[in-house]
Amino acid sequence: MTVPEASDRRLQPLAAVYCRRIRGAIRARLDVAASKTSSFFHHIRCRVVRWPEIARAGFSAWIFVNMNTPADYEAAGRILNYEL
């Protein structure tokens, strides 16, 4: 499994690459940890792609911005328009 790290050092499970062979471990951790997706990272072997490496590849810190609401979406649009 490979998981990226955001500029705030938090792991980003939605942008991770998962191997089929860890399905059982993930399911077991999700059952115990009330579906907290990051709960299994410490129980499986994974490569963390650290933020400096991601930034060197040319990605903006905004790549992992969370958009859960229409207001979040609008804010992200303003940020992107500003950066362009």
C-alpha cells in the first residue's frame, strides 16, 4: 500500500493505492475503529509518500483540500482561480 502525506503531515487515505492482499486487515481494523479509515495504517506495511516529495513533483498544497459541502466547493474554486 502507498499513501500520500499532506503538507500538514496527515495521511490521505482517499488518495492511497491499496493492495488486494490487505483487504482482511483493513476490514478488521474498520470493524474495531468504527470506520476510521486511517486506523489501519499502523497495522499494515505501507509506503508513505512524504509531502516534500509530493511538492517536488510539482503539486500544490491544495491537492488534498477537503470538499464536503457546497461552501467547501466554492472556496476551493476561489483558491484555484486565484492560483491560475
